[in-house]
Amino acid sequence: MSPSHSTSPRARLRDVVPSVFLGSWSPGPKNGITDVPGVRVHTQSIHSEDGNVNTGVTTIIPRDEWFSKACHAGVFRFNGSGEMTGTHWIEETGLLHSPIILTNSFAVGPAYTGIYKYALKNHTGEDGEVGWFLLPVVGETFDGYLNDLSVFAVTPEHIVEGLENASSDPVKEGNTGGGTGMVCQGFKGGTGTSSRVVPAAVEGKSYTIAALVQANYGRQQHLRVSGVPVGRIIADETAKKAAETETEVPRNEADESKETKDGSIIVIIATDAPLHPTQLQRIAKRATVGLARVGGYAHNPSGDIFMAFSTANEIPVQTVNSNVRKVDPFKLGLHNIDTADNQTINALFEATADATEEAIYNALCSAETLTGNRGHRIEALPLDQLKEIMDKYHYSG
């Protein structure tokens, strides 16, 4: 049995409610993380014929030369019931020199191995010696309600495929990539992205900042869209209809699936603004503002882990290892880098919160109803009803 999907057309929030207010800063041309120059993404969804396997992999490549030229990066843990490997090294050095893989909780190992397999294939010398240093970055959220985790469907070969085929095309959203089997705010969740363009002090110059989320958290009653309590309104309208027809209120399987384990959200923020690691930690923290607007509380069993990286500066790595010695590790060397003035960073803070918020909306609006593991069924956010609700709050297009 193949996965069952809703028949209603899916769309991003701006297409459903064109006049919705999502902050003062305009999105980039793709309104996604691949608006940041050099960033490439690939998504893979994995399904089984019996409908029990519904999972996948999202691959994010910070820059083409990620192996030898690091990006500055920063990490923030809003709640730690989750995993993102490689973050100890990022916190130690402020450097990201790995692709970022997002997948399900049971696939962290295969994803880790897959990055190494790709590196061995592309960065091993003629003598076959592995002398370089690499700590893969793999983030996860739990999709066990809609996906049979016991199958271990994600393999290292999926990771290699993603790394070989990542592109700067617009990112596929909803039931895609690592978000394929995720559940969010009482409805089907998944992968979403959004971007913002902010001005620079230099006339005619601007910077892009963007968020990609793997959204798998929260309850329907907390869902808000641009401040409108959409989740509670939908629940009230559902209960009212049931009373009028003298029928039982339909089960909300999405909320039931969060009774014992709330779920998680991973947020990856990319920018071409020249930010150093401490500034990027500050940027990563601002994802919490966007998450809170939608209705996330970072409950105890939730893994809410955010990373921000900047492609502005190229920091050489792999310069000292067992078969390469380009610098003397005991003689202090220097790098010339550009850095932003902290007193001028407010627009980036706002844009981070706004892009995170919209990325979650895009995950919800793009996701389709899915019947998965053991017949569990999670409904998609009803877009017609969403538009009617928003119209009543003067968001009519």
C-alpha cells in the first residue's frame, strides 16, 4: 500500500494568504535557504510499498569546498532532548567544515557513515591514507509515529547520493527529505524554508539570511499564524460541527502522538553576512522568537537545536594532518576576515525570527495528509479553512 495523501492542492503560506504580514524584510527570489549564494540542498523521501516506511534525508552543503574551507558557525540548544553531532567541535572552534544532514532519530549512524564514505571517495590521496580531520554534522527528529523505525530505511548510500546531487534549486517542502514523516502543531509537519534580504550600510549592497526547518513538535491548541490562534479556531469549529451533526469529535491523531514525546525541531540558518562565531550564536538564539510565534514551547522531551553559519569568510582547514603540513601548528598564523559591527545587527536578528516563523508555516502548508506506520494517519493543515480564518482577521488577499 503506497502512502495516502490529501487531494487538496498544497501551497506556501504567502500563496494561500497573500496579504499575510511576516515581518518588515522582503524574502529572497526563492524565499528559501538556497537564496544564500553557494548553499546547496537535496531532499530524499523513502517510502515502502506497505506504507509503513515514511522517512528521508535532507542534505545541506554550506559551500562547494566545505571540506577544506570552513564556514564560521554557532549553535544554540533551546531544549536538548535531541541530537546534532559535531556541535562540540563547532562550539570549540566556531568552524563548520562538514555538510549538514537532517534525518530521523534512528538514522544518525548511517548518515554519519555516509558523510565519511563520501569524504573517502573524494578526498583520499593516491596512497589511500586517511589523514584528515572531519566530524560530520547530523541532526535528527523522531518520526516513529508515521515511520517504522525498526526497518532502518536510511542507508549511507542515501547520504552519498544527497551529497552528489545537492543543488541551488528551490527546496522541496512538506513531506520531503528528513521531514517526510514528521508531525507539527497538530497537523502533518516536515521540511520548510524561508529567506530575508536585509540592507547593508554600503549603498546598493544587501545580505541574505535564511532558515530551513525540520518541524516535528507542538500541539494544535498552540498553533498561531501571524498572531491568529488558528489551531484553537479549527478545534472549536470541528467541535461545533460535530455537535450540530450529533457525531463524535474526530480524533486528532497528531496531538495524541505527542502525548508522551512532544517531538523536536531542527533549525539551520544560513547567511552571507560576515558574522563571526559569537554573532552566529546570537543569530541561532533568535530562531526561538520565530518558533514561539508559531506555538513552540520546547517541552521537556523536545529536541530544539539551532545552528547558524556564514559563508562570507573562508577559513582554511585540513592544513595540518598526517599527510599534509601546510602550516606549522606551533607558529602563530593569521587570517584576514571581515566581521560585522554588533551595533548594526538588529535587522539580521529580526530577519532570522521572521524567516524561521515562515519556514515553519511553509512546512505546515506544503505538507500533505499521510497514512503511514500501522495505519496511523496525520491530517494536513486545511488550507481552505486557514484562508477563511485569516480573512476574518483582515488578512484577505
